[in-house]
Amino acid sequence: MVIQVFQMVGSLGLFLYGMRTMSDGIQKVAGDRLHSVLNFMTGNRFAAIFTGLFVTAIIQSSSATTVMVVSFVNAGLLQLTQAIGVIMGANVGTTVTGWLVASLGFKIEIIVIALPAIGIGFIILLLKKFRYRDFGEVLIGFGLLFMGLEFLKNSVPDIGKYPELLQRVAQFANKGFSSYLLFIGVGMVLTIIVQSSSAAMAITLMMAYSGWIDYPTAATIILGENIGTTITAYIASIGTSVNARRASRAHILFNILGVIWMTPVFMPFLKMVNFITPGNAFSTDITNPNVLPMNLAMFHTLFNVFNTIIFSFFINQIAFVVTKMVPDEKGIPSEYKLKYIRASLQDTPEFYLVTVKRELSKMADVIADMFTRFWDIFSQPEKKLGDEVETQKRMEDLTDQMQEEITKFLSQCSMDTMNRVTARSVYSMMRITNELESIGDSCFNLMLLAERRHRKQIEIDDAAIESLLPYVDLVNQFIRFIRSHLNEHISSENMAVAVNLENNINKMRNTLKESASSRLQEGADVKAELLFIDVVRHVEQIGDHCLNIVESVARLG
């Protein structure tokens, strides 16, 4: 018995490793395309649902899809309501694994498919000049996944040899509502342990196929697995941003509500599934053992489809509830740590780059706020400073910490295997991070100049201040431009706009410096004009950094 347990554990490990390898390969092949799909196919709730279904069906991980969605919400590319729709679709998409296991895992000799897939995949990986080497990783993962499934099927002991265990399971299964709650808990714990609802589903199908659990019990465990997969995301979201926590709460709320409405109609629903699926899954004497896995796969799919249809009409209400559950945070954080949700089995650099894009958007928001605060103080010398300088200092410290954390994270990503496009994106993001931090430094220096003007009561000519206004507006426009295009493709037209902004800033800088020189020659206050020139210089440097950011964004994969 002990040997069989270790065989089952090893088989499960091979299955999970195959799932990760296959998913890693798929993300490397289509990761950027999947990001684009999420970005452009979420115009309304139904498009969002089908997007989640499509992406999850491809990468075979609802958790991985949720990570991507949460990152897009935080980057401002998706609204919370759109994200909830994608999460609903992901629940339907993840049912594909059950159908693969039920239709292939019990009907054919898997080794006949698995070994050739591994062999072909290995050959593709050896072809260094082959453009699509990542397909080799996909094939190897596919082969390992089904080899693990085959070993798992063979390692599950024959129930006939352990009648006392069967009687014990039967006792637990015949206690009405308490049994229902018990096996929902079993499904939750199983999913938390293996860190994958797809793997938990495969184990459940295997147990049902081998006769350890009956149809209603297996279906109850599947309901628990639907809740269990949300707990993993919840734990991972602890300490992350407000929107990340809201998305995880929406996932939990959606799945728990689904189990609640299923509870009173559980047996009629099972009978309906049994009616539309060939064979009688309730029979204890099933001549075709594939009947039970096929019925369970159908139950899993129909439950998630019905759940998604029902709650697709209540997306706004779910968003309202989770917004109340997780209110907005106020104030500037004293310490910054790069927090991201791990996708359990899908820890790939391609996925985490979406998280970095989110953080870069936050960083851009900070420096935009810093620049606005500077001009608000500098242009109104009569306004009391209060703690504005200290606030600006905390924001500058925040940008320093963000640069350190993001750069450290990107450096770790660069140590992993990644495709050429992703590698180029990593280095471009490092440069964007450094440029944003430099803008933060310039904004703090500008605030120090504003503070010096207040403290020393330096009088600058009103006409000089008015001449600065269009210059500052131009740089403000450039900052808004990079904020809006930080997570978008930079077209040749957009690049031309950026270059034009930089040229105009440089021309205006020259004009402003010349006017300051003229005023000095006419006997203007030296301290005032030197302060004026310092402001012009730092503002112009921000324009340079903005152009560098646009060029780096253009090189992103």
C-alpha cells in the first residue's frame, strides 16, 4: 500500500510537471498574442467572457488567466467589470482539461501518443536555428502530462482488494447534507494541495473511474474544487494592490455563489447531465467505465456554463460588492515592495512582464503627480508650502524604491529561459524604469527650486512666469502621452508625435534661455534669473527622458 501511495504521488508529480511545461511553452509561443487578445477583446461583458474562455482553453490554467487579468486591471487596460467577465469565462475554459482526460485518458493507450510527442518535441528543441523551438516544449509537456496520467491510472489500487475502505467511503457518502459539505471541503483541500483545479479534476476522474467514489460524490468534490482554486488566488493576492484584491474577491464570490445555487438543485442537475450523456452514471454496474468520467466532465462544463450565464447579468453588482469589500487606499506608501500574484504552476517570465507593465503605469502616475505638484507651488508664490516638499520627497523616495524593486525583478526574469521578444522587452523595461526614476529626481529638484523661491522670497518677473506656462504645458502633455501609451504599441505616427513634442520643447527651452539672458543684460535680479534658468533646464530634461521612454516602449515585444 505504501509503495502504491508513492507511485501515485510520483505519477501526480509527472502530471503536474507536464502541465507546467506545456503551459510554459504555450505562453512563450503565444504569450504576447494572448495579452493582445485580452486587451482588445473585452469591449463588453460577453466579449470579456469569451476572451477568458478562449485564453484559458489555450493555456489550460484559469489561475494563469486570472493573473494576467489582474495585472491588466492594475495597469488600467481593463475595467474591473471587464475583468470579472474574463474570470467567468476562465472558469468555463478550464473545463477543457476534464474533457481531455475523460476522452483520451481512459479510451486509448496514452503511451502510444505521449512518447512520440516527447521524442518529436526533444528533436525540435535541439534545432537551434528553428524559429518555433518553443513548440518542442509544448509537445514535451503534452507527452509528460499524459504519461503522468497513464501512470496515475495504473497506480490507483483496485477497489475490490480493499472492501473495508470502500465501506468506509460509502458511510461518509450516505449522510445527506453533511456528506455534501464534507466532500465540498475535500475538493477544496485537494485543489489547495495540488495548486491546480485541472490536476484536482484529473485526480477526481481517476478516483471515480477506479470505483473509489460514486457519481454524486465525485460531482460534489468538483464543486469544492471550483472554490478551492479561488483560495489559492486569494492567498497569493494578500498584500497586493487594491484592484488585485478586488479581482480575487470577485473570483471567490462568483464561485461560492455558484455552489450555493447549485445546492438545492444538485440531484436534479445530476439527473439532467446523466440524461444527456450516454450511459447511466448512477448505476453501480457500469459495463463501460468511461461513462462516469464523461458524465463528470459534462457536469463540470454545464455547471460552469450555467453559472457564467446566470451571473453575467450581475457583473456590475459583483463589482460593487467587491469594491465595498476592498476600499481604496489613501496616502503615499512609506515602503514599496513589488507584489505580484504567482500563477502557481505557470511561473513564466512572459506572464510576470504584465505585472511589470502595471507597476510602470503606477510609476508614471506618481511622476505625473509630482510634476503637477511642482507647478502648482511654483506658479503661486503666495500659496503656503505646508508639507508639500516633504510629500514630494516621499514620492521621490517611492520612485527610487520602485526602480530598485522592478529592476531587481527584471534581472531575475532575465535569468530564466525566455524567447527573443521577451528578452528584448525585459531590457526595454529596465530602461523605462530608469527613465521614470530620473523624471522623479527632476520633479523633486524642481520642487526644491520652488521651495527656495518661497523661502528666500525671490521675485520672478510676471512675464517670465507667463512665458513658462506653455513650456510646462508642453512637458505635461508629453507626460500624459507616455502614460497613455506605456502599455500600447507605438506606431510610426505616435513616434512622430513624440519627436515633435521633444523638438518643440527644445525650441522653447532655447527661447526661454535667451529671454533670461536678455533680462540679465537689462539689469534683472541675478538670483531670480538663475533660478528661472534652472527650472527651464530641469523641465527640458524631463522632456528628454519622456522621448527615451517612448523609444523604449516602441521596442517592447
